[in-house]
Amino acid sequence: MSVTLNEAQAHRSWRAIKRRKSRQIKIGNVLVGGDAPISVQSMTNTLTSDAKATIEQIRVMVDAGADIVRCSCPDEASTAAMKEIVREAGVPVVADIHFHYKRAIEAAEAGAACLRINPGNIGSDDRVKEVIKAAKDHGCAIRIGVNAGSLEQHLLEKYGEPCPDAMVASAMYHAKILEDNDFTNFKISVKASDVALTIAAYRALAAACDYPLHLGITEAGGLRTGTVKSAVGLGMLLSEGIGDTLRVSLSAGVDEEVKVGYEILKSLGLRSRGVTIISCPTCARRNYDVIKTVEALEKRVAHITTPMTVSVIGCIVNGVGEAMHTDIGFTGGGKGTHQVYIGGVADHRFHGEGEAIVDHLAELIEKKAAELEAMKKAS
């Protein structure tokens, strides 16, 4: 029985994630919320007062695909360096502020695109008003950043412990301060290191307001543990349409945070960037070393930003089916002879092993990326 294109599209409608309707704000030149793409963020761990080191680290993030970066501003030396950092960053810079209202004002004056603060923690109403005025005067957004590990004492006394209700109450308390001062250019986060707590808090907050939400599992851990926790927590929320921007918090390289963020979004069809390699875990049926091939290939094509899919499968059991749905497919065959697919169609056979396979696939991927970029420019 043949299937028409419309029928096929209707059949795949389950893949579309219906995003929560939220207000849209601007972080520098990046739109957040509404129908804007979900942005990926990371945070520097250099001393912000060391502008050169911070700028170099930001470039690593940007090369990995970061849309927005954040720098901590704990002292006046840090905010003094922000002007140079903002000028050289190439992406919007968020100033992370805790408690000292003057640092927030200085960061806004230095060109920060956003201030990460909790308005209720920076002193008197007059001080809050000064920060809001600085944000308005310099076109600066604000992120209300609620963390389960630093909730207000009165909320801990009321609820007994960090819980979803306490976190949402904190977020709405800070949001009301901004709203009462006629400021609505803000987003909110309610992070915890506990995945279940984070999910519950974001679900409740998403139902309580229409402000854009910044997602994250805070202090998630090292590369493996943090990636798993973030993928589970953020993946569940994103699949429900919750979230407008995100950061994966890892005790690892800042570029790894960005890469993992993109992989989470790519897995849900919410963003596309670079080469997505579909590969098998291998078994006794494999006809070449898939694991070493994929490991080497990922490094070889890491610089490519053009979205495309490549299947690298060890045998014909799933190799043919996967190859039919990827831009480039490589299926293992007997006696060192493997089938290569281009655009889902069998194109040629390749004879070789080891590095020769990696070289051949890398060459095909480079060629395909150039073709796709040329088509994009021509359209």
C-alpha cells in the first residue's frame, strides 16, 4: 500500500512538541520565549576581572555554539572588566550578581545584556528601584534565579524544606517586585540538584505564569553524571513544551556544557547543529570496529556546524533501514566490503578497514556539508 506525502507527515505528527506559550524578551540580540529557538547557554569559570582569560573562554563556548554566556561579577574589578568582555564576546553576556546592588548597576552600565539577580536579596526597595532603572536605561534584561540551596529563610520556615511550592513562591515573590516597578523584561529559573524536585518546580511555575523560563539542573555533577541528570530532567520538561533557554551545569569543560545542551535539543528535534551520528552499540555480527570508527569520526567532524545525519552501523540487520533515513549511511558488509548510502540510496561499495573507513566517511561528510551550505546560500 502506497503512502502519500501528506499521510506520512500526518503519521509523524507525534514528533512535534507543542511549546508552552510564553512572553518573548530580548537578551541582547537573542530573542527568548515565544516562538524563538530555545537558546543554549554556558558560564565562564575564569576570574571575570581577568578580561583576556574570560574572553578566550567565551570564544571556546561560542565555537561550540553558545547563544548566550554568563560571567560572575562578585566584585568591582569584575564589573570593570565587563565593558571589554561585552565588546569582544560576540554573543550577549549575562552578569551574575548576588546581593550587592551596585555590581548590578555597574554591569548594566558596562553593557551586560542581562542581570542574573534575585531582587529581594539586594537590599531595600530603593536599591531594587535603582537596579531596575539601570536595567531600563541600558536595555538590560533580568533573570530571576531561584535555587533550592539558597531559598529565603521565611520560605524555609513556612514549608520546612526546599520543595516545589517554596521554589515557585520565591520566584513569584521576586517577579512581583519587578512587576510592581513596571519591569517585565525578565525570565525565571527554579533550579535544584535533585532532578525530581526540579521537574516538579518547573511544571508548577509554568502553570503559574507566562514568563519565559530558563532551564537547568544545578550542580549536576561531572561529565557523565551531570549529562545523564540533565538529559533526564531537561529532556522531560522540554518534551512537555516547557523551557525557552537552558544551561547544562557540568564540572567539566565549558564547551562540553554547550555540546550536551545541543545534543538534548537535537534528540527532541528542537534544534539542529552539526553532525548527528547514529551508531550501533555493536555485537558479534559487526563487520568492522564501529566503536573506534565513531570515536575517531566524531573528532574529525566536530568542526562542522552544518546540520546532517550520518548512520554508522556494523551490519545489515539495522544498517540498511537506518541508512535510508540519513544523509550519509555506512553499513558493514562481509570480507571488508561495506555499503555506502547517500541520501538514503545505495551509492557505492567501500573496501577498507580502520582509519580508511574514517577517512572515507570524513571526506563524504565534508563534501555533503559544502553541498548543503551552497544550497542554503542559493535559496
